[in-house]
Amino acid sequence: MKRLLNTLYITSANRYLSLDGENVVISEKNQEIGRVPLHNLEMIVTFSYTGASPALMGACAARGIGLVFLSAHGRFLARVTGEVYGNVTLRKEQFRRSEDEQKSLMIAKNMIAGKIYNSRWVLERAVRDYSMRLDTEKIKKKSRFLANSLLKVRSSSDASALLGIEGEAASVYFSVFDDLILQQKDSFKFTGRNRRPPTDEVNAMLSFAYTLLTSMCASALETVGLDPYVGFFHRDKPGRKSLALDLVEELRAVLADRFVLTLINKKIVNGEDFLRKENGAVILTDEARKSFLVHWQKKKQEQITHPYLNEKIEWGMIPYVQAMLLARYLRGDLDEYPPFFWK
């Protein structure tokens, strides 16, 4: 159970929510473990499979408190809302800004600044932790390039310029990604990103991790009432969750890339955990995919201090916090969207 910005998060799968007077009661195995006054809340988000009482659903609907149900893995299931709820106003503002190039650019610049900053610190952390095993000057040179790219992001004047800066920074970051693979070099080689389909083991894992992260971000955006298909950096395209992909950008390096490197360097996966298809695609075996998901869930449960809120939360909560901050910015509660800066 965690309260952030007037939102109550129930992150344990076996907790039940009910109503007692003007309070939300959180129970586990028929034992009350906590209660929170309804008047303190704007939203309740539960990852529990045991659910909530009809009385609580009705009370939340009557008071305009969003009650959102997610699966234990973070997939959006449903939202209970009353007649009056801010989602329509929020989404209309999202759509207006998406159609306005300069307003979209303001948000996109912050998201891409978060991406480049975090990519840079993945490199810096590697140099700090493994200086005896890496070509530190080579990686520091790439880090300096990314630092300069951050300055360019701030001064970019249009979407095409920002796209060029982002693409160049990503290319520089991935140019030394193979250096960060410290174990099992015979089985895991990285020569650059490839997808649809991935044609090597590292790209197979990166693509799978990005898919999981995109699903988390889409659920987070649905949870706060935003449309995951209408973005600010990624433009509209049928079937593409553009805003979810926007949110993924700032989390990609710190959550997905570092996770894949950990699996390789700690020998949690090995070269025998992959299958090569006739079309050249490389995929994880069924058993390896299960192991990947188990460790992904463990990673999501690790704690981190959120740099903007200065509160300890689980890694798996980061997309939900960022989505909430974005919604607050669009409502006018914040002067600027604060991206996730990891260090």
C-alpha cells in the first residue's frame, strides 16, 4: 500500500478493498491492515485480483474518485467512474496539445531529455563500476557526446530537429552497448539495433523488454485517464500507442537495457535459451521467456527513490508516477512535465 500525490496504490495481489463509513479499508485474509479517508484521495489503483466491494465502487463513483483495476502484472483491466470525472477534459487537453506543434514540442523535449540523460548515466555507471574491464576513455567520449546532445535538445526549435538529435544520440549510445556485455561474449554480441524481427540474442531480449515496458506505460496512461494512442513525440499512426512509446523513451535505458545487461552478465540467460526461426528471427525459448518474466517481476519490485517526488517507490511504479505527473501538467497543476532522471 502506497500513497502518492493523492493516489492510493495497492500493489499486493491478495488485498481486498472495502468501505467503512468515509474510509477505504484494506484487508488481507480477512484482517484489516490499513485504512485511508476517502476525502484525501483522487484515485485508487489496485493490482489485486481479490477486488473491491460494490459499496466502495459506488462511493468512489459518487465522489468522482477513480477506481482502477490492473492485473498483478500491471495490465489495465477496468476503471470505475461516476457521472462527473475529469477524463474527458483531460483527454481534450491532451488532444489539443498533440495538435499544436509547439506545445507538443515542449513535452517531447522533456521526454527526450530524460531519455538522453538516462542513457548517458547508464554509460557513466558502467565506467564507475567496471573501470578495470572497460575502455573507459572510449565510453566517456560517448558520454560527453550525449551531454552535448542534451544541450541541443533544449535549444531545438522543431520536431524534425528533435527527432534528428534523438536518433543521433541513440546511435552513439548503442555504439558502445556491446562493451557493456562483460560475460558470455561468445554467445551475446551486439552490433546495433534490429527488430521486426530481431536477428540476434541481445536484440531479441531488448525487443521483449521494450514490449513489456510499453505495456506498462500504456496501462499507466489508461490509469490516469490519458489516451495512450495520442502522443507528443511519436506522431499518430493507426494501431500505434504513441503516448505509451513517448513515455517508454525516458525509461528505456534505465529499466529495459540495464535489465537485459544484468541477465547476460549474471548468466541468468545463456546462448541455449534462444531459437532461430527460418526467417532469421531469434526468439527466447518458452522456458527462457518464463525465467525472463520472473526476473522482470523481481526487478519491478526493487526500490528506488523517485528523483522528483523524493519518495521511495518500486521500479514497477515509475511509469504510473510519470503518467500521473504528465496528467497533472496537462491539467495545469505543474508548470512543466518533469521527466524521470536516473543517476
